[in-house]
Amino acid sequence: MVEPLKTRKRDDITQWYNEVLVASEAMDFSGVKGFPVYRPYGYFMWEVMQKALDEEIKKRNVKNAYFPLLIPESTLSKEKEHIKGFNPEVAWVTLGGEKQLEEKLAIRPTSETIMYESYSKWIKSYRDLPILINQWNNVVRWETKETRLLLRGREVLWQEGHCAFETEKEAESNAREMGLVYKKIMEEVLAVPVLFGKKSESEKFAGAVSTYTVEAILPNNFMSQAGTSHYLGENFARPFDIKYLDRDNKWRFVQQTSWGMAMRALGIMIMVYGDDKGLVLPPAVAPIQVVIIPIIKGGDSEKLLEYVKKVEKLLVGEGIRVLLDDRIEYSPGWKFNEYDLKGVPIKLEIGERELASGSVTLKFRWSGAKKTIKLNSLQSLKDVLKSIQKDMLEASKKASEDRIVQIKDREGFVSALKGEKNVAKAAWCGRIECEEEIKQATGATSRLILLDKEKLISDVCVFCGRKAENNAVFAKSY
RNA sequence: GGGGUGGUGAUCUAGCUUGGUAUGAUGCUAGCUUCGGGGGUUAGUUGUCCUGGGUUCAAAUCCCAGCCACCCCA
């Protein structure tokens, strides 16, 4: 049973966000902080996303596998930077029944370590490479700060891919390619435009040489990371002793990558598109793409229902996810509101008027437009859904570009990030100390370093005035 | 790490200052009537008032301790 939203998006976006997810029956809270329930409506969207991403992964000859949930402490701590980064948020199993365990077991915060123990056993020759493995699983990171539905939970549903190669070049290009796959999923499935780039030294993954990231701009001008792909170099190969005999009979360490995308992507999409009436779903992920709402007046409803069922059959035949809501206990007005809340892209209203003229009335969730078309042009609905998807992406691409302010001077940089919560693009030195000072001064951090070989915005760092090394985008992180 | 708000039928909520039979709405079940943007009505239905302790003849209410959730700030 759905309830109207109490909070407007622009008044309090976090409150609105919780309300819209719960009210639309996508998600619900459980009794445990950071461990929400994915209701069928929400989980369906995850499945759509998962399927699309899984296909991309398999296209690249990466195979799915599954590794254990629990990781011995000794294994988890093998790579120093890695354990240092994750230790504060690891959940531990210390009891088996009533017996204290000899060695405590971590609930995986990510699976590098346990997978690489295996890789070490499996890889002996250059002929064993590359190893291309992905797993769909859940990980636990014990966030002590606030948690958010989808965006930041203690339990995270995601995939993690772990590949090992002979050469740095192969590994680097795999890391980069997977980052671009994430961009594709965000844009083509979720219709959310993202920026692609590299993480700074202090923002990169614990244990990585470098991290590629895709980041979306949220309506409140915070930026959120939608997926990351790491080039690990030999950082894990050395402590885990993953080496092979090369063609010239020499032992070499493998070059590794790991990459992951989580259900957070869905949260970003909801933040970007939802409005005061509820979710607004891009057709590609919408569990219901078209809902048919018959306007039943007393009298002869049999003919109308027959007509409506014909429409339903036609759309099902087109491969459209369609729902016929012919419940008589709810009024049409009630249903309109319900499906607005659930973000259904197209509502089909069919009453006596449409029956008489052999037509249907379409109401579009995203644009708000309404139009009546003849029954015989109904097959085109599939294309209409596609064009909605495209229009949504185009519109938010433009909106997100408009949010990025290019800045050259320190004062403007600080005030933009601090006051108006803007997203600032500027030339930067890339130093850890400089980033720390920027954070102190503005609350924002570098979200990504742009890769495009475009000209530096300035020769000097926007903040510290030293030599600029790259163009970077700064914003608060959500 | 610091702070704020809150926990009462399935859901939201009143009651708490000033202790004394648990308030209203929503939902749910069964009708009737409605139906082109959340309609009306009749009957029925639901409570460890977060937990533990204390004060008291009597605690949802006062006191102490704890748990949990949501939010904000660093």
C-alpha cells in the first residue's frame, strides 16, 4: 500500500530520498542499521542492471565464480595498505556456536585477499594467464557514520572482478576498459551521465597503484562514485606470491586488476530523477514500463475490459513490461498517483472515449506530456520507450555539464565549493598535502582527475599555486 | 568523534508539563455507493505504550541505566 510523500525534494533531499524509496515499495528498513531490505520492486531494478553488466563482463571473456564469505585474519592482513584501509570497518566472526574461534574470521569487506590465495595456487606458467574472474556477491563494511539506502550500507550488493595478466599494459588497459563499461551501464541502462577519470593519491583504493572511477553529479551538487576499477600492479602479487614462469624461464609477478560496481548506482539514479511525486524511472530499468489503467464507469464495462485486454496482449507481444491494473476497489485517480510514486514511465488511460474512438491515451511520467494515439500505432510504444530513455540521458547530461564550473583562482575555487556547493573543475598539482588542505578549507575533495589530453586550465594549481599537473574535478562526496 | 530528534495496534500519531479506563487517522476484512488525478459510507479488526530497574496505592507519563532507529555537524 503506497502513501504520498510528505517531504519535497528540494526542502530536504535526504528525507525525501528515504521516503520515496520506502513509499514506492522499492526498499524498506530492517531492524539492523545499514542492512536494508530490497523489496521485489527495488530488487527487480538491481536484476536488470546486474544482467546488463553481467553481459558486458561475459563479453570480455570474464567468467563468474564464487569465493567464501569469511576470510581468516591472517589472509586479510597480508597486504599492508589493504588491511590498513579496511581494518576500521571489518566485521568479525569470533564465535562458532559458543566456542571462541582460534583465529577470527572477517566477513569479507572485498575479496582480493581470499581470491588471491587461490590465484597463487592456480598460476604457475604464463600459459595460465590471463585469469579473468568475476563474482556477484555481498560484502560487509561496518560504516560507523550515517548509512543510506542503496548509497551507503553496511551490506553491499555488487560484483567484483579480479584479473591477472602478464604485462602492465594488459592490466592497465583492462582496468581502464572496465571503468568505461561502468560508464556505459550508468548511461545506457540508468540514463545517468557520469564523468570518467582517475582517483587522486588519497582517494584511490587501499592497495591499488591507480584507480579509475565513474562519478555522477547529484541534484544537490554532491558527487557520488558509481563504480571503480583498479590497477593493482604487483602490490598484491608480491605478498600473495602470485608468480609464474615466463617464456624465458624467469619467475615474474602477475599484474592485477580489480573492479566493482554496486547497487549504489541505483541510488544515484533515484536521486537524479525522482521528484515530489515519487520515482521517475528510465524505461530500461523500470519493473513496469507501461501501466494500463482502465477507466471503468458503471454500466457496460465488459466491452471496455475486452478492449483493454487486447491492448495488454499487444504490448506483451512487443516485449514490453506491462501491468494491467483492473482492480475495481481503487479509483483511477488513486492509481495515477500510485504509479507516479512508483515511477512507471508510461500510463495508458483507457475509458469509454478511447473505446469509442479506437485509441489509447498516454501519460508520460518524465515529461508530464499527455497524448492520444490510435490503437494501430501502438507497436511504436517500444520506440517511444527508447526515446524516453535517450531524452532523459541527454537532458541530464546537459544539466550536469551546467553544474561544473571551471575556475582558475583560489578565492573563486574555495567560495564555489564552500558556499554554493558547486562542482569545480580546475588545474591541480595533485599532491596529497594540497588535497588535505583543500578538504580543510572547503569540505570538498577531488572526485576525479580528468584523463582527456585537453589543455591544462592553468599552469599553476588553483589552490597552492605550484605547478599544475592535471585538470581535476572537485566536489563534496556523497 | 560531537550533537539533535524520536521509539505508543500493521502504519502514522495524540496523550507525557500536572501519574488514575489508550486518542485519532490510515490500513486491513465484509458490504453498499462511487470511479477521466488519492471519493463517501456502514460494520468488524488490531496494543509487551523500545528494554531493564527505581519512585508510587497507581507509571505511556516522573527518575536512573541501556538498546535501537532516523538526521545534522566535524
